[in-house]
Amino acid sequence: MERPHPKPEDPSGGGGIRVIEPPARHVLSRCDTGAVSSWLPRDTKVRAMTMPTERTRALLWAGGFLIELARDKRLPVEVRRRAVVIARHFPTKEDVTDLAFLQPIEAGGPLAPPDEVAWKDDCKYGPLLHGSRFGWPE
């Protein structure tokens, strides 16, 4: 059963929505990773927690892990199907390469080219590629 959301209170009693402005010493910022937005003091320096090579390696490993999950017959069918669905929309090695060259590390880019990152030893079936094809697990 869905519970109704409480309505915002209007101090004037008019039933409208009250807009709250941020304090003058704060600004709306985006972190370097582009994934998190928050209110930060103006003098706060936001630093990425990972290096571009680490982000690239994590994307390639995750794509390879989705392949492993999809092929592992010991896992329940639901898990393997979910891995196939996610893999269809997950960035491939070619996507990561394109993104790395669109904004190089020297220009503050978030990813390193895959050929400059050590990732191959940890991908049992290799990375997720444009040509990767998965059968629907039964």
C-alpha cells in the first residue's frame, strides 16, 4: 500500500510550495566524478577519490565480471539473466576507449585509454566488447 507524501508547508497558508534559497556562502557543486551533487562551501576543493587508470580498470573489470556471471551455470538463472540485461547497456571496451580520447587525462579527463591500463589478467573471458553476444540463460 502506497503512503501519500506529505505536502510541503507554506508559512503564508496559501498551500503553495516554499522555495528555499541556499545560504550565500554555499554554492551547488558537482564532484569531479560527476556522480554526486551536494552543497559545499565555496572554498572546498573537491578531489576525485580514484585515478583515471583506476576508473578505466574498474569499468573493464566490471564488464568482464558481467560476462563471467552470465556464463556461470552454477548461479541461479535470475542472476545470469540480470547480468545479460545489465551487460547490454554497460560501457564496452570500445566505449571506454572513445570516452578516454574525447577528453584526455592531460585535459582533466575522467578515464585513461584501456591500452594504458593493466586489466587483462583479471578478466577470465576478456572485457565486454561491442561484439560480445550473450544467449538468454535458461
